Amino acid sequence: MKSLDLTFMAAKRGRDRALALLLLVFLLAIGISATETSGKKITTDQARSLVMAALTGEQRRLPEVAAEPYDAPDTSKFLFFTVTWEGTPKGSVVVGNYAVDPYTGDVFSATIGCHEEKNKNLQALQMRIRATLHLSESGYQRLKTKGPLCEE
């Protein structure tokens, strides 16, 4: 009877260790996932600067050109901006609408399909901002997503 009790206790200890190990693995996985999704984000001012850098030289020279944030749909992780200028009496004042990924600094058109904005000025500013976020190239590649209008 005593050997049966010892066998039962050994099995129980093994099960308890397995459960403890499983719990530890689960908690580590949650911690890693939380770190990746709650990493540093760019500020609204940095995102505004990225949007302005995404404009062409001609667009940046328009009178009173400015990027103003607007509320994103609740399901979007992006920061949205409308770029406007002084305009003409019968013309549009809207230069464009843009979406900025707050984790990577990538800038996308918020009106043209899946278009990511790219130019030398923008890329240089993105590199500086990513450095302040301590975002390595491998970290960037892990976080990189498609724009808000991309079909999944």
C-alpha cells in the first residue's frame, strides 16, 4: 500500500511540475506578445512631420500648407491626417489624406488603395524617428504592416 501511495505522490508531483512549466511558458508568451504590440509609438507631432515629409516639394511650397489629425475609425491602429492649404476661391483646399503607422512611421495614402508614400526626405526622417524608438531593422520588419486600405 505504501508503494502505491509513493507512486501516486510522484505522479502528482510530475503533473504539478508540468502544469507549472506550462503556466510559465504561457506567461512568457503573453509578455513577449505584449512587448511587441505595446512597444514605443511615435507622437502625433512626429507623425505630422512624417506626413509633411511625404509631400512633394511642390505641395510643401503651397501657401499655408498644414497637416491636421482627424479621428480614425475605432478599428484602425493608424494615425490619420488631412493636409490642407490656403486654396483658391473655387478650388479644393485638400492636398491629401494620409495614415501613419505609429509603430513604424510608415506613411500611407488614406484614399488611394494600398499606396505607401516614399521619397528621400521621408525615408531620412523615418530613419531618425525609428532610431529614437530604438527600432532595429529586424524589429521594423516584424512590425511592418500594409496600409489601412489594403485588402487582406
